[in-house]
Amino acid sequence: MINYPWITREVGNVMMKKKPQAAVWMLAGSLLLSSAFPAWAAGVPAASTARTDAQIAEELGILQGDGSGVTDSYLSKTTTRLQAAILFLRLKGLESAASGYKGSDNFSDAGQVSEANKAVLSYLKANPQLGWTGTGSGKFEPGEHITAQQYYKVLLEALGYKQDNDYTYDNTLSFAESMGLSRVAKLGTLRNGNIATATVEALPVKVKGGEQSLLAVLVSQKVVDAAKASLASYTSIGIADHAQIGSYLVDGTGRTLYMFMKDSPGTSACKDQCAVNWPVFYADNLRIPAQLNAADFGAMTREDGAKQTTYKGMPMYYYIKDTKPGDTNGQGVNQLWMVFNHSGITVAEKEGIGSYLADAKGMALYMFTKDSPDKSACKGNCESAWPIFHTEHLPVTGELSTSANHFGTITREDGTKQTTFKGMPLYYYVKDQQAGDVWGQDVNHAWYVIDPKASEETPSNSQPQANAYSIEISHFAFSQTELTVEAGSTITFTNQDDVMHNAVSDALNADGSPVFETKLLGKGESASITLTQPGEYTYYCRPHQSRMKAKIIVK
């Protein structure tokens, strides 16, 4: 059995740990500021509304969910070709015609879907000009998963752009980006939550050859209720990434948002020339990513009567010297102005459990002891109960910054991405309903929350301390041809080449399988292994075995 010292198995034996102080310039620290700071411009509450992409898509009637509606469980499911086809028809105003179609000819695998959806498939087959001609041999493959490239093609077609006339399939993503569509482009296979984000992103885009937006067309076709159309024009809040700063909040155009350390929750200390240099950010209504909590956003009325948006109570500002998206010139000015940092992974604490990994909203993250490094054994019904967790916004600063190299990303067999900790895939539990719930702890003696601090504690003097190491794969070579590590250490391989590589042990287990074998890594992808037994481990890249070899020595 693999031993994971960083999972919490025995609730009664877990020592509660004091949370370390965050750096003064971090948001976590800023939210501890009190009214002891000067209140030069007292604020009063003002109305503000924030909704996620999924909430907006549901209210507009574009995303309808399953029998239970647009639930978290529904949003975590992979999107199928049938779902994408129905969404295409909905966005083209053809859904009613398709669902009422009475044709007899159909795809050979139409028996896999319900009677209602058989009509949809029959309609698509009868109208090949719509582009849904099947996958060959008379099949439609309705249950196959949809990639970002495929769904952006759906959106481009809904906007009136035709493959091979306006763009080629190979450049779908780049063409979509030129139209302002890119928020899920890097995710590979998509889940329903990603579909909500991409679809809402497309609504303000003008259709080909016209002045109307896709949303306006849907309103004119009565697909979307005109009374609700304003939901799609909510001001967007996004999350940007910076190698040194980490992830941080931006507006819909990519402009950085800042906080002022002299402010306190609900109160602004920035006025006169300060307010000229640091213009306030305000929006009546906000559209936010699913990773953010709508309840964290609010608004206040400043002393001068102007309204200002707040995040966790703290007023939000621009910086006058930021002139383009991605500028962060205000970061650290006078050691008082800081970005609103965001991490997709946080540390939570609970009495009887201690410290454990959670997402940005405080929802517990779990590991499955039947998994192996960089490989998930949870599929089908298991995945319905234990939805996968993925974030692009890994911790760079703050409490988890020292563990940053322990986090990675794998691509599952269905093509979707999943975040890992020390190589182990991370999951939610469907019965956890709010922050602080840990109902998944010790389920079937196989599911556990993870204490990120456990592996950082000082080991006994009888054993060498395990550490984390990194090996870059670049120019068809491993960056360290011979690496010496301590038993229990984690080694993370990161591919920097355009071609795929992996790392495979020459040593074999009793069943003939390699002691370790990472998945094939695309450019920028990482995979981690942990070696607990002393010895020498020679290894190679399977696709390039003759030229890529190296050695790890475990003390």
C-alpha cells in the first residue's frame, strides 16, 4: 500500500496547527485590516449584483441542465456531441424545428439517445448544410466528448462563420480568439461549466455581416426573453496570471484592479489627487468566473457620492499608469497598493480535522487512495460522486507558495484536465454543500482530505528529509542526467518541447510494469513521481528512448 503522509486519516490524532501570518501585501493580510486605519471617505452600502457565467446562461434559457436543472453536478459533467449539437440548434433558432422533425432517416447509432433526441439527430442528418454530418460509417457518436476547438467551431458557426470559407479547422482557436473568444481555449475536453463560460462569452459578439450581436439575434428569434437580455451585458471580472505576482483580478478588458492598504472594509481612504491617480472601479452588475464567490462582491457609496465596487469589503481601483491589459504598474507602489490576489487552491481548517486543501470558495478537496501518481482510477459513477477539480490558477504567493511545485495538471482519459497535489488527482465530494463540509473524509476508507503541511514537517533524525525536485525536458534531453534525492522525495518533470515526452523507469515491478511511468506530456505540462525505496533508477523517454536517458539515485 502506498503511504501518503499528507492525507488526514485519523481525525482524533491530528494536531491542530496555527495558520501562519500572510505577507502584508497579500489580500489575505489586507482583509485583516481594521478601522484603526484612517477613514477619510466613509462609505455606505450600495446595491450590486454578481452572477456566474452558468447562472447567466441558465437565466437566459441557453443552458437548461438535466432533470435537476443547472446544478453543480451537471456543470461538472463532460459535454457530449449531442449536447453541443442541441446548443448549436438553440443558438441558430432551430431547436423547435429539430425537436418536432418527423423524418424517418437517421444515423445508425441514433438508438443510443432518447426518442426526443432521435428527432434532433434525424433533423441534422436531413440538413447536412448545418455541418453535423456525423463521424463516418453513418454514425453520429452522440456520447463522444467535445473539445474546446470543437465547441469554438460550434460558436463560430452560430455566428455565421463557415469552416473552409472563413477559417480552417486547424486554426479554429486562433480565429475564435480574433473574435474575442478564448476563455476556455486551453482546457482540452470541456465540461458543462466550461460550455456556459464560452457561450456567454459569445453573446455580445456581432454575427457575420451584420450589426446585431448574437444575443440580439436570439432575442429577435424569441430564443432569449428580451426582459432578461441585459444579463449578458453585465460587466465582466476575470482572473489573470503573472509569473511573479500570481493570479489576480482584472476587469473584462484585462485591466488590473487594485486595493489600498489604508482602506478598511467598506471605507475608502483615497481622495483628491489620490483618486485621480487611482480611479475607482464600479459596475452595477458583475459577471464573474465560477471560481469566484458572488457574495464576495459588493458596492459602497463614497463620500463624494460616487459608487465603488468592493471585493470582500475592500474598495477596488484602477491605476492611471496602467495603459494596456496586463499592466501591473501599480503593484507595490509606496508599499500600499496591491493587486487582488486570487489562488484557485487555499488552506482551510476545521476542528478535529486540522489543515486541509480547499478550493477558492473553501470547498474541501480530496484524494483517492486507489489512484496512482498522475493517473485517476475514478470514472463513471465514481466521478459523479467525486467531481474532478481543476484550476489554472495555482498558488504562487501566500501560504501555499512554498508548496507551489507540488501542484500539477494531468489530462484524464476523456481529455479533461485535473489538478494534482504531489501527483495525486484532486476531487470534490458531491455531498459537501458548503465551505467547511468534509463529508467525504474517510468514505470507504479510501477518500481523504489533504494536509499540505504534513509533508513539510521536520522528519526524525533517523531518515533523510524528503524534498521536491524539478527536471525540465527541453531540446530532447532531461535537464539533469543524474539526480540524487532523498527517499520519499517528489520529482516533477515539465516538458518545454513542442513534441510530447515522458519518463519511464527501466526497473520493473513484479507484474512487469515500470516502477514509474509518467503520462505523455505536452508542452508546458508537468507530472510528478515519488520514490520511497533507496536505489538507482535509470529512466528514458518512451517515444525517444534511443536518445533520451537519465538516472535518479535515491538515498
